[in-house]
Amino acid sequence: QVQLVESGGGLVQPGGSLRLSCAASGFAFSNYSMSWYRQAPGKEREVVAQISTTGEITNYADSVRDRFTISRDNAKNMVFLQMNSLKPEETAVYYCKARGKNHEHWGQGNLVTVSS
């Protein structure tokens, strides 16, 4: 059974930091590139960051570059998103996604609220 379970979200003040985690199971994690997406209220889902299967290649949305860091631990089947200097407009449900050659899998999402 394929599962992607996000954790680490919650309420944070503007300018604060959070670290999201995504635990994967039920598929060959190291063969999948991983991504973080987010969907703010009333907006479309957007990609935030991507990481290759080995972790050597990362890509970021312009809006988060230099503030967010994506990483993965293939030994533990986990992917992370370190988020610094968070802004209120980054309040959203954050999702992790696994993309393989023929399949992709989504987590259920984790709410991040940036508010004072």
C-alpha cells in the first residue's frame, strides 16, 4: 500500500521557520523524484521545490529560492522541506509528491498557517 504522510505543519509567525517531513512507504522511494507543492485558499496548487532521486539536483520556485531547502534521506524513505522567513501569503496546504517512470503518488497534505 502506497503511502506518503506529511508532518511538521502548524502555526508559525511571519518570519519564522518550519520543517516539513514526508514519510514514504509501499514503493521504491529511491527511484522516485520528489516534490513539494502547496495550495493556498482559493488558488491553484503550485510546485514549491523538487529533488532528484539521488538528491543531487534540486529546483525551486522563484518565490521560495534562498528561503526553502528540499532534502531527502533515501535510507529512511523521507523527504523534507525546510522553510525559513515564512510570509503570511505562504499559508497553504503543503503536499509531497513522488514521481516515478510510470506512476506518481500524493500525500494527503499538511496545513501551514503563517500568522501573528
